[in-house]
Amino acid sequence: AWWRELGPEGARVLRGGIGVQDAMPQPGEGVAAHLNLPYLDLDAWQKVAETWSGGSGAALAGPGGMGYAPTTVALRAKELVTSGRHLHEVVVGLTRGVAVDDATWRANLDATEFNGYAEYRPPGGARAATEGAGRLHARLSRLSLPKSEADAVSSLLEQASPASVPALDIVIDDFELRGKRLGRVEIEAQNREAEAGETAREWRLSKFRLVTPEAQLNASGRWSAAAPGAAARRRATMDFKLDIADGGALLARLGQGEVVRGAKGQLAGQVSWLGSPLAIDYASLGGQVRVAVEGGQFLQADPGMAKLLGVLSLQSLPRRLLLDFRDVFERGFVFDNITGDVSIAQGVASTRNLRMRGVQAVVLMEGSADVEHETQDLRVWVVPEINAGAASLAVAAINPAVGLGSFVAQWLLRRPIMNAGTREFHVTGPWAEPKVERIERKLGDAVPTDEAASAPASKESP
């Protein structure tokens, strides 16, 4: 029921009440709705409302924002569908500003999937430059996005443009994504106008912080139009710093199992990819990453991304080739530190100065790993700790532009004892079933150049 006032400009709604399977409210002003439903499809009702209002909402709003549409909603629903997502045991208290300059929706929310408070301010007004698609403010104690719904959101963003994503100010104390508990999340982003020389709006991520007991990720970035000829896909770019307190526990939280014990340090750099900012596209992934981790041990690696750690741990080396280093790797390489620089282009990660130092040996690597196809092409040196030789090698300055081939060869030629104990390997093929060749070099062999570094004097196949 609605109470209206008739005037020269027509009827004006003073107040109203709507009750659906609940008592009809009688507010002093505005329009209130009380709904108690077993099932509600908001997407379907949104389409109906657009046909009534021509997509503008004018027919429902009326002068001063006071129309037939509810300004206050109390909703209970066993199941609710919105933007294709199914929510369960929903309880919502929703209000809309009635002032001419206040069209903000405010909501107290509770459901199986989330709990907290949110505000949404529609587009327009003085903040249009940074809120082209409106602004969403939320403070949630918990939010869960299962895989199906996270994939649906990612797919929706893949088809959307940065201009259609609202500005965000979100804090979630307990965030679960695809079944993984990711801890506290803080997000601040703006949908801003194009700057000089740009042709489209840009969604800029000014703050992304993820905090768990094992690590803290701080990042910023942007989601903008891709370069011409990129099939109109948008590019996501992110500068990040990951401070790690317990790398093994962090990988276990991310569903990789027990592949590392301990390990603390930092990963930092910039990465970018085409498509949704919520799903990394490995085929187009590029960037630079600096690795500095210490105090850990590689454990047995199982299928999945953990297989990449199996590449680093060298557990795949045949026993006959490990020789004196069998105990070092078979039981899990214990490292004092891992350092290096990694470049990524079209999903292929390359390094020319990755270095792992353990109590018994120093391991150096150069080459590449294809993250998309899970293959590798690596040259590996295992140098025993003899006196201070390997220790000094572990801290020597290695220019990533020069690479390890010439550097290691020249280093070992000046240290005959270390050269006699050093093992060199060429590792290729799939991560799960690598092909390993031992490279034999003698003291009299010429020092290889960068171009000839992968051409060994002699080989011994496993």
C-alpha cells in the first residue's frame, strides 16, 4: 500500500509498505518492504524493473527520489540469486538515501557466505572522475567465494571493461577463495578518467594487502586497455612485495601440501597478464621477480605448481649422477638461503643467477621453466663446501646479464680442488619426468662462452 499526495505536478508518494509473506510495515516516511521468501532471483526482478523504467529507474523514483520503489528493505531468504551467484540463509537490512544528493544504498548483511556491512554509491555527481562506475564500501567479518563463483566473477570481469568496475574500499577479516583461507584482505581501488595520451578509463588498484600468520602481501597495480591487436583483452599489472615468515606453512595454506619446511624472506617485483585481474593467465604472464629466502628445506613435491619446487629441489636427479650429493638432495635439500632474479615472458620464467646455499653444497642454476606447459631447460652446478671456496661463491656478485656459464667455469679453473668435486647437469623435459644429463668437463677444457655454454665437452646420460 502507498499513501500519495496529489498536486499540480501529479501524485507524490509520501510513504508506503510492502509485505511478502510477512506483515506489511507502516513507516512514517519512505517506502518499506518486508520480505520472507524461500527463494528470490534478483537478476530476474532487475530485468523486470528495467522494462518498467526504461533502464533509468525514473518511473520508480519520482520527485526528490521519493517514488514507489522501497527505500528500506528487510529481507529473509533461504536462497537468493544475484549476479548469477547463489547465496544461502540470507538476512539483509537495506536502506536507500532519500535526499536529492544521496542515492547511497546501505546494508547490514548476513548469510552462509558472508557477514558485515556495505554501502554502494551509484555513478554520477562530483566524484565521477574517480568513481565512474560508482563506489563500493564494505567492512566484512567473513566472505567465502567457492571455485564456481570465483570463476564466474573472473569470467564476468574478462568480458567487462575497467570502466564498468566500481571504485572499492573493502576490508575482509576472514577471506576464503576457492576453498583456501587467505586471511585478512584490504582493497582500495579507483575507477579514474584517462590521462593525457590515454584512450580509456582505468581501474587503478592503489592498495591490496593480504595478511596471514605466515606471510603478508602488499601490492598495487592497474587494469587497463591492452595494446592494439590484443583481441581487446585488458591487461592487469601488479607491483608486489611478499614478506614471508613461514614459507612451508604458507604453501600448505594455499593447497600445495608439505613441499617446504620453514623458509622466510621476500619475493618482490612486477607481473602482468591479459584478462581478469582475479585470474592469472599464464600464457601471457610477464614481469620481473627478485627472490631472497633463507632457512628452509625442500620436501618431496607432489603434482601441481609444487612440481616447480621439485625442479629447484633437484630430487629428480638420478642416484647414479648425484654421487657424493645423494644425502644432500634425496632427503630434502636444506638451504641457508636462496637468491636470484627471475624474468618472465609469455609464461616462461628465466634466470641467469639463481643460487641456493646449503651446509654441504652450493647449487647454482640458469635456464628457463615454462609455467604454462610445465617444462624446463636448466643448467645446474652443485659445488661442494670445501674450505671457504663454495662459501665465497655463494656470496660472489653475479651479473644476471652475463650468466652463470662463463662465471662458474672461470671460478672453478682457479680452484682445482673445488673443480674436481663439482657436478654439472643439464635438465630438460617435463617437470614430472625430467631428463637429466651430467656434463663432464676437465681442467684443460676451454672456458665456454655464453653462446657455447650449453655445448658440453662430453655427456653421460642417466
